[in-house]
Amino acid sequence: MKNQMPPRYQAGADFFDKALIDCYQNIGYPEAWLEEGRTYAAEDAYVISHPSWFMEPLPPIPMISVYQLFKETVKKYPDDTAVIFLDKKISYQNLDDLICRYAAMLKGLGIGKGDVVATMLPNSLQHIVAFYAVTMIGAIHTPIDVMYQTDEIAYQVKDSGAENIFILDILYDKVEGLKENGQIDNIIVTNVKDWAEPNVIIPNSLKYFWETPKQPIDGTIDFFESVEKCTPLEDAEPVDSKKDPALLLYAMGTTGKPLGVIETHFNLVFNSLTHAHAFRSWEGREVNFSIMPMFHTSGYLLHQLPALYQGGTVIPIPLFNLEDSFRIIKTYGVNVIFAPPTFFIALMSRPDLIDLYDLSSIKASIGCAAPVPVEVQKQWKELTGIPLINGWGMTETNSGGIISIPGIKEKEDAIGIPVYSEVKITDAPGNIVTRNVEGEICYRGLQVAAGYLNKAKETEAAFLPDGWLRTGDRGYIDEQDFIHFVDRIKDLIVASGYNIAPREIENVLYLHPAVEEVAVVSHPDPYRGETVKAVISLKIDYMGKVSEADIIDFCKQHLASYKVPRIIDFRDILPKSPIGKIMRHELK
């Protein structure tokens, strides 16, 4: 039975009933923030999530480390499967044993509280072990994109202050010079096969690794051999959960250089509990599958941490391959999928595999990395019978700061409601606007990061003194408290003075039966300043059968004339980042 919904805003203060006040005081929400919230009127573009929007009350947030939160789960479910990696099942107790062994190894290298340890690994058992082991000893984990080249790695290592790095052995050439020039003290290496099940069905994407024998690398520490020799560390390092950093994730800054986002232990614990409660429409102990990389906020904070907090099972996959994904879903009865919209588009593009593999185990699907186009949501629900949950987040908000609550608080064309937090929409000077008026999405909550590492100017510009985070995203709040994402402010196209949101045009183009994927970008125009360019990949059956004129005519039926693309660029495939996000900047 659904909880009784509070009335929509009649006045700001009316919404702040006893249930809301008790909930937020229970989790340690600042009184000054609640007082400000009470001042907003019914017409103001402001929303704070009400506890009745969730399945059950949120408990107090424990002041413990993120490793200690995991340890509580180990005590509850020691023999249950925590991780399935390359067909090998690892129980919670065995996973904790590996974590404690690696923690002991790190301490033996002289690494301790406050030190930064870099990890450059694909999604793997080793990456999970590394994260929890580093945080167990009070050190700070900073994951590095496995696609990075030497200069990019050197930048993050220097900026973060990391002196030790854990890598996949085939990436050694990229970091060898960092040790030679003294930037790195120790290089720890692992092979993707180290903990694979002996009779593993070799994934299509990893056949190279099985064809290439593992070779020792002079001057490095072999992770597998060293961990096996270590006695497990017994006690976790005490931390001040609200002050001590646990994770340093890098997000792209406006200057073009990534910024280190400081995530405290409290941020991660709060995130684990709130996301677990937001997704209470399923049991919580399901089999979870995600292709989101662990160096990305969704890979850790939306997928892995809440799942392992609840006693669920996670299945990391080092490299994405569509058929491998279908096999995993069928073999292990995957219940929950976290993936970018492009993943669901790819699944739906292969009816032959859909017929071959069973998808009936799926209970929930969550879109990550980018808002899910409405048409893609509809197609997925028609195929599977379950909704494709939309949401919004960023590294600075610990991933899913805004989500749809299945069956309780959801709306197809919206990104959802805030997760135990607040959102308001402001104009350029920072004044709140009214509902259904577009402006900058500003976010406030206890999951918001502590700021940017060694970047005072950038921190001051984004993290405001009253707790609000300026997100750089454009959106609006409707009369039902749903938040709608329009686009990144920097991605808006300004043509003849009109502000045009690429995502609006993309949503229209996804309605066309021939369109597989699309990205809309700006293109220089001598008269309009900028004009609209649509880069499209067509479905196989439509290749060579659809013209630029067909696409333009279709858009004219759905869009104002100034929004209609003037340039149509057909491509076989669209460039994507390692997280499956279409890279618009490469298409301009």
C-alpha cells in the first residue's frame, strides 16, 4: 500500500510537517537549512523530499567509516555471495579476508591515514578489494580512468598527491616513467585472470588476456602473490567520518583539467543508506549488474556501495561486450541493472539476442551517466514490462542526487525528486525563480562533497557558504515537485538569440523509427551565431533509406522552426566515453 502523500505546496511552511522535521533532524540536517526552506512559498521553484515519498523511514546515519559500514554487512551475511567475478563467487567473509590482507600489505609499505593511493583498474574484484582496503587504513582512494594516457595519469597522481598506484599489468608501460622520475614509490600490479574461476567461460571482450600469459614485471609488487602471504589486518583505523576524506574522484572542470572532488566517509555512508532506502521498491539483496566503471561516480556510489551495504551481490565486468552482458543476465539471474541509456539502446537493438537469452529475472533498471530519453524509457518498458528509472547526479552530489521512486514518485519526462535533500532553481544572479521557469539547478544535502582538492577558487564558485551547490545544469520544477533536466548550461545552443536545449531535440529524434542514437550539438553559423547540428546513427534496417531531408521534415512536425536542425550528419557509430556517454564535444 502506498504511503499517504502530503498535499502539494500550499505554502512553504505547510509542507514542513512533523514527519518531515523529525526525519531531517534524525539524520542531522542543519536547522538553518530547514529554516530557509520554510521561507519559500508555493509558487517558488523549491522542493525538499518528504519522507512519505519513500517506502520506510530513514534511520540515523552512523558516524563510522565506509569500511566499517561494509563490515556490519559481513557480520549479517558472512556466507552469502558478495561478488561474482569471472564466474567465481566470493562470499562476504572471503571478500573481507581479501580486503584485510591487502590492508595489511598497504600498511607494510608504510601507507597510513591521510595518504592517497591511486587505483587504475577496470571493474573487477581487485578494484573492490582495493577501495575497501584503502579506506580501512584511513587512507584515501583515488581511481584513475583506465583509458588515460601517461600525461593524464601523471596529472592526477601529482594533483592528488598519490605516491602508490595499483594497476592492471598491461597498463604498466603508461606508469613506468612515474616511478623512474620519483613521482611514484610503489607500483602494485595484478592480472585480470588472477581470481578468475578455473573453468570460467571466457568473456568475448577478454579473450586477449587468456591468449597472453602473465609475465612478472621487475620493480613491481605482485598483488595476488603478496596478498596471499599477508596476515589479515584486524582493526580498522578510526576516522572522523564528517571530516576525513575516503575517496577522491576526479570530475571534468570548466578549465579543461579534472578537479579532485573530496568525498568524506560520511558522504559515502550517507549515500549508501539513502540510496538503499530510495530504492526500497525491491528487496535490496538482489543480484546487481553494472557496466558503469568504478572510476566513475555511478560505478561506486550508485551501484556498488548501496548493494554491498544491503547484502546484495555485485557482478563487475572488466570490459563491456553486449553478448557477455546478455549471458551474465541469464546465467546469474540479474535483478537490477545500472547502465547508461546507450546500454539499453544497445540491448534493444539485438532482438536475436533477446530471443536467445532470458531477461525475465530483471526487477529494476536504472539509467546512469545521462538522463534517459522518454522514448527509450517507453521502448524498454514495452520490452521488459518494467520501468527504466530516470535520475540525475554528479560527482559533487555523490551520484544519484535526484531519482524517480518506482510506483510512488515517478514521472516519465522528469528526472525525479531529491534524495533526502533539497533543490531550487535560480536565475543568473542567484535569485529563486517560480515553478515551470527554467534556471540553474541548485542542490543541497548532506551527501554533497566537501569541495575540490587544492582548488579554492573553483570550490568557492560552486560550493556556496549556505550549503547550496551550483550544478551548472539547467532545469525547472513543476507544480507536482518533479524536477526536469533541460541540459548542461554550457551545452545550450544560442541561435539568433534563442536558447536551444540539445536534449529536447534529441528526445524528438528518438521518436523517429530509424534513429538508433543521436547527439545534437552547436555548429558555427555566420548569420545566426550558432545553428543546430544533429549527428545520427541509424538502425541497421534503415541505413541508406533515410535522407537528411527526411530527418529535417520530421523535426519540422515536432519543433519550432528555430530548433529544427539545419545540419544532419549520419555516422555509423557515435563516439562514447568509457562510461557509455555520447561525447558531444567530439562532434562539434
